[in-house]
Amino acid sequence: MTMCMRNQKGCALVGGTGVGKTETTKGLAATLGRFLAMFACSPHSDPQSLGKIMQGLAMDGSWACLDEFQLLQPHAVAMVMDYCQGIIGALRSGLNKCIVSTGEEIVVSKNTALFMTVNNTNANSRPIGNDVKTLFRSISLPVPDMAMILKAKCAGYGFKAPKILADRLKIFIQQCKEQLSKEYQQLFTLGSIATVVQFASMGRKLTKEERAELSRASSQVSLAQTQSLMRKYTLY
């Protein structure tokens, strides 16, 4: 991803659901201390609004990430690519301005960077066009090794036998996804289990009273998340 920015190109993260496309982009922005604006694309996205947003981010020097880019309609893709071509062309030429097809002049900061995520397993996904491939370099993300990530988390928090603990947590997550309904499966993701490991590590360093207080706080948060999720599915 840093090589894409060094070569003055956009970065397109391609992969299935849950492989970490969005989180990888957020993590890079947080590591480098850049402001990242995320836009959830949909078939109903307004092309004019997207163009104005791209213009404002280019002037400010912020990073832009078009999440689920494959959901955009062809006319919206054409509008976005027009602005992307102008911005990337200005960055490559070392210019601080560019002109889009509408004749409007845009100020471009040298700190601007463009990203997009593409879900290639979505039933409504469209293949990436050649115009997108010209401006954006595609990076494929495989399914993450859950056991390895959990092992690293457990080892980092000082647990004994992190590999055995990680394998058991992986089996637990898989069984939850196989046996529970969809509204409850979202509560047992890799991120939520990592949070549990973190709380367990904190609990080892606390007194008996502090451990009980932490347990009550965790239960209240879990209950609030469950109730919120149930209300969401009840509305639909």
C-alpha cells in the first residue's frame, strides 16, 4: 500500500467478506497519522456528491477510501474515476491543481491518497474496469489465519500455552457460527474475542473486588450490544 502511494497510484484492496480490507486501510492511516474519510458505496450513491467530496478531500490533503466500490452504478463510477484521474495525474506531475471533465479546477494537496475496497464474493459485485486498474493497483487479501492472530494476542498479553488457548478459541468461534443464528453470530467475531482476551488479561492483574466490577461492566456492555442487535433485526 505504501508502494502504491510512492508510485502515485491509488490502492484497491480486493477480497471476500471479513478479510480485513477496511481495517487494513484504517490501520495504515492510524499508523501514519493521516485523516481517513470512509465512504460506504451503494447503488444509490449520488455521483455529484461523491465528486464534491473527492474535491474537498484533495484540497485538504486527506485520505479517501471508497468502501464496497463494486456496488456503485456505472455513471457513479465514471464520475469518481474522472476526479481520481485528475487528482492522481496532478500528484504524478507534481502540480497543485487539476482540471476535471466539467471544466472545474481543483486544488490538490501532495498528501492526498486514494483507496478503495472491492468485495469480489458479493453477488451484486461488478468486475473492476480497465480504467480503474490503470489508476489503482489491486491488492488481494486472503482469509486471515484466525489461530495465528489469536495466538499472537494471547502471547502478547502474557497467557501461558498461547497456541492451545488460541486453538480452543478458534473452535469456539467456529461452533458459534455453525450453531447460532445470524443475529448472534455477529457477537462472536475475531475482534470481539480479541477484546475478551484483553479483558481477561486485565482481570489477572486486578484484585477480587476490581475483577468483579470489571465482570459486571463487561456483562452490561454485552447485554446492550445484544439488545441493540435484536432491535435492529426486529425492525427489519
